Amino acid sequence: MHLWTDLSQVPPGFGPSVVTIGNFDGVHRGHAQVLGRIVDLARERDARAVAVTFHPHPSAVHRPQSAPELITGIADRVELLAATGLDAVLLVEYTLEFARQTPEEFVRAYLVDGLHAGAVVVGHDVRFGRDNAGTMETMVALGARYGFDVVAIDDVGQHQGVPVTDEETPGDSQVRWSSTGVRALLAAGDVREAARILGRSHRVRGTVVHGDARGRELGFPTANLGSISGMVPADGVYAGWLERPQLAGADPRHADVRLPAAISIGTNPTFDGVERRVEAYVLDRADLDLYDEDVVLELVERLRPTLRFDGIEPLVAQMHDDVARAREILAAPGGEPVATTPGA
């Protein structure tokens, strides 16, 4: 899949294309379903399937004080978009200058001249251009003027949940697959339910940095994450997986590419900590040197909230119990990420 961060990177003669527009935060099952349809439509037309998405989130530019926390960072969003079968993603830097374009200026520059769209797929309640003045009616009129079809589809975009009937997952028929719903579940620590909407376990990404080495002193050496991207869920202890993308790139079959872990999120109240941290103990491993390595943490299930203990002994006893429960959960079939396929 091609990733472009500027229209100048689009090759001359690219197209025709089928284009959709959205933030796609989290790239959840609703997004995957819609993007799968777009890929199918592009194949039917012998065209390229392209998603136009934005960074930062428009709300972070217009209303930074109330902007939502993003479920996924840029690297994960692009990786997940690629998995849907898209041919290209245009990642647009969202600025106030960009937002000042009229609906027609945006359509002409990006969809017509830039991507040579033969069809544009948008939701019925699409809004675009300066002051969100562009509507579905606007897009249809511009399509007629510039020679592209407009295909209306339900619930495209970051703020619309997709009401679906998922016959393969009993009980899902009334679930709304939405980024807002995922954020609420993560804020409550319910990563298991969030995974049902995402179609996979939630993950955060960061670089391993030096911490207090307190875990090592207690017999549980942890990898402390810095420069974290992705929404960090509620404080607590989680069962999950630590993945090593750099090692996977060098040796995909290496036994240490993907490792079971107990993951702690919080301030370490037993030691009067104040800094919120994300750290992972790889089960039964004290030999790993992960410093300065970029890692991904997949959070499978919350074991418990963060607690304050009256001393080291009860803390260590609880840590042993956490590790045992994490091992049990990760060994079970549900310990693996929820599988998803584009359009399913």
C-alpha cells in the first residue's frame, strides 16, 4: 500500500480511484466493513481504492481543550488501514489553513486534480470544507460538475457508529461499532469488550526507557514505556502480549518476537508514586535487554485495578497471583487477539 503525506507524492497519471474520507480512529470493525466495500467497488471499476485521512484530529485543531484521545497512533492507523486492502492512504496534515478551503476547493484540489476520483464514497451526513459547509448535496453537485460518481454509504467517519447485525457473534446485533464507544470502554479498562468492537486486542506502542528498577528488585523486571502512542486504558494490571517489531523485521520466526506479559498501568501507589507509567513484565523472563527498543503492547484482559499495599510482602504475593492469572488467560483460546477480516 502507498502512503502519501502530500499531494505532490501522488504519481502522475495515478487513477482512476475510488476515494473515501474520514479520521478512522481505531480502524474498528465498522471502518473495516466500510473500507472493504470500497475496495470491492474499486475492483469492480478497475480503479484504485484510496482513503483520505487526517492528522492531527480536526478536533485537536479547532477544539483542543475537548479533543478526543486517539485510540491509535499514526503508525498503527496506517498499518490497520493497509490491512483492509486499500491501495493507498493520503495522510493530510490538518491545519487551520487547510480547514479554510471551501468545499469546492477541497474537492477540486484533492479528489479531482490530486487523486483523479471516479467515485467518492461518503456517509449521508458527510460535512466538509470551511465551516463544514459541504454536505451530501454539495458533494453530489460537485460530482456532477467534475465528473465523478458519489456513493452514499451509512456511517462513514470517526463519529458515526455502524449498527450491524453480526450473525457470527451472538449478541452483537445491537452493538454500535464506534470510536466513541471504544474510547469509553478503554477509559473503563474493559479491553476485552473494546476488542469486540475493534476486531482485535487494543494496543499501545512506545520505546522502552529506564525506570526505577524496582520491579527487578522485586523479582519482576519490567519494560517501562516512553513516547507512547495509542490510548492508554484505565489504571490497573492487564494480561497481554509484548511484540517486538524491530526483531520481527529482522527475523520474523524468532521465538522472542511475541511474548506473554503482565502489564501494569498506574502510579505505583504502594511507593507513593505520582507519575503514571505503563510497564510490562514478560512472563518468566529476566534475560531480556529491551532498552531503547520500540515495542507494542496488546492488552487482552484487565486483571484488577491499581491497589495500594501495606508493604512489600503483600505486593509481591499479589504480583505472583497476577502473573499466574495472566499466564492462564493468555494460554486460553481467548488470549489471542480477536481475528478480523476486511469487510467482515
